[in-house]
Amino acid sequence: MFVWEAAGVMLIGAALYRLGVLQGGRSRAFYARMTLIAYGIAIPLRMIGAAEQMRFDTAPKTLWATAEVSRLAMTLGHVGAVHLLVGTIVGARLLRPFAAAGRTTLSLYVLQTIIGLWILFPPFALGLYGQFGWAALMGIALAINIGLLWLANAYLRAFNIAPVEWAWRSLLERRRLPWRKTRITPAMRTASA
């Protein structure tokens, strides 16, 4: 079941990419409408679902029927809001650190998985499984993500491409891609001028 769900969401993402929505190829008015409509659907559905989950009774719940719709709508609202923010000077500055995370996504995903599943919470490493409540787990997740965001920005100052992305693209292109950034010397600047 989860494979079909993931495949469906990936197809929606591919369609949004093909239509230029994810790249910011639409007008500000389009993103404003998309944000309002998507949040207008998602927020009430999420609130109803949360209220139903917090009701510990046997009354029928609608969350099973609305969870995917609300999740997709919330994601579309976020996409629209990010594009609206990027279109402003303050928003562009605020979101600039996240560009590095976008360029190192697969490596960050692998590193996050290693940290969570192989270092913090397995029985053979630190063995922290079951030791924290939800609030503490959210704090740990936030700390890990802030650390990974800092790491991605620091890494891309010296390198062109993240390790997992480098390996994947090198395999696909059947050649070893350049890894490090090329330092531009004064002689190179003069030659290019």
C-alpha cells in the first residue's frame, strides 16, 4: 500500500515540476491563489483530524478519509508560501540557507537515517529507543535538522556536489564527476576577461 501511495505522490510532484510550479515559473497571483486554496482545505481538515485523534472514544473518525487530501493540500500550501516568500527580499534572505539543503537532499536523507536509525535509537548503539516523549523527540529532530542544515551550507562552501549525489550522478553519467570547487586565481580571471 505504501509503495502505491509514494508512487502517487511522486507522480504528482513530477506533474507539478513539468508544469513549472515547483521551479517558480508561475505568477505571484498563481502562488497566492494556490496558497490560499490549499491552506483553506488543509488547515480545517487537519484541525478536525487532530480533534478526532484527541477524542478517546469510539465515535467514527473521518481522518482515514481525509489524511491524504489534507497532507497534499498542506504541502501545496507550503510550496505556494515558499514561492511567495522567495519573491521578496526578506524572504529570499531568510530562505537562502535552505538552498544548500536542496542541493544535498539525498546525502542529508542518508545521514539523517544513519543518525536516527544507527546511532541514536538502535539497541546496539546509544540505545535511546523509548527513552523520550513526543516533545523531546521533536526537539531532537529539530536539533538534528539544524545541524544538518549547517553542515550542508559548510560543505558546499568547499565542494560542488554532495557525496551521495556525486556517486549517483557519476554512476549515471559513467564518469567520475569533479568533486571540489575550482579556486579562481587572478590569472584565470584575467584570462576569462
